[in-house]
Amino acid sequence: MEKSTEIYGIRAVIEAINSKKDIDKVFIQTGLKGALIGKLESLIRKNKINFSYVPTQKLDRLSKKNHQGVIARISPIKFYDINEFSEIIEKSKIPFILILDQISDVRNFGAIIRTAEISGVDGIIIQNSSSAPINSDTVKTSAGAIFNIPIYKVDHLLDAIFLVKEQNFIILGADEKSNKQLKSLKFKNKTIVILGSEGKGISSPVLKKCDDTFKIPLQGNIESLNVSVAAGIIMYEISESKTKE
């Protein structure tokens, strides 16, 4: 099974960025100064790479090697460019795409990918920042399914939504406040389903761009489902609906 690769040191990470490696995230020691770190920060922002400033103790936990205050994680998969989107979905009779809005737990992310792959989902769109990292835990939880489904990484989800709207997709948001139930919807057209983060759900700007919303009816005392469980129910229902057509 493939794993994410970690690169240590300022110069090595700069070289990785210049070599166009698929970098999932860069960790930089808080308070690190100097011309070289300034160059690295400039490259990170120019290439819109996900990064965070962390205490040296966290870097020490991430690696026992001489990290020089910087660690970069190379993604174990190749991300797809959103401009390739139309080429991929042309292979499907009724394309079905997931948009994950800032889902941050790697195990939830991996579980969603696993279910998506076996449910006939044609692709997954995530945001460059505030999304779960794609590392060995993600790969393991997905049971390797992550290598079999295209994942598109975009700077802003709204840009992706504008693009799919131009291609006549129906955009549906999973929202527990919706008045409609999942089973009341029909899936005869190109469909995008948006799933929100574990704590906050779909962000307000993204929710406003949905053509419609739906909820999963709950009968117990618990007010919400784990997002990966909810995703499984939604994908199964859509898969069943498409099979009946």
C-alpha cells in the first residue's frame, strides 16, 4: 500500500515545490525567521499549498529526523485538475459527483471515499485548505479505494460549483434543517451532492449555491449522524435510484 512521503528541511521542501510535487500540506515552525524561510512562505502562497504554523514540539512528534523547522507531506495520490472534469464525467451515463466541504477527519474522509468507490461515484471535489490530509491513515481507511476514484482539489469550492453549474449539474446539499427528505428526490440528471464538515455542516456561501437541500430522517434521540455514515446512506439511496431507472 502506498504511503504519503515526508520531506524535511527548508531547501528540500523548496525543491519539492519547484519540482511540482503533489504536496498535501506543509508544517512550519512558529516564529521561524530568515531569507530562506521567507522564500519558502512566498512559494507556498504562490502555489496555494495548504500549510500551518506549529510549535517545534509538534514537528518533533511528526518526525525524529532533523527537520530544520519545516516538514512537507507529499500526497500518495495524484490530484486531478478541475479543468479535466468534463473529460472524466463523459464516461458516465448519469454522472454523480461528491463535494466535501471542509471535512477534516482523515478516517471520515477515507470511509467516504471507500463507500463512494463501491457506489459508483464518478469523482470527489475537495478544497485545498481546511480539508482532511491525504496520508497513510486516509489510504488505509479507504481500503485502497482512493487509488480508484478521481479526486479534484480546488482553491475555492465556489469556483468548482460555478463550473459544474455551467455543465447542467443539479446541486443538492445534505442539510439537517431541510424540509425535504432524501427519499423524495429523483436522480435522473447529472448530480452533485455536497456534504458539510463534521461540526458545522455546509458553509453558508456554499449552501446558498445549492439548487435544493435534503435531510435523512432520524427517529432516535441523537440529533445527527456521523458524516461518513450519512454519506453512506445518501450514496446507497442514489445508487439504488439510478439502478431503478
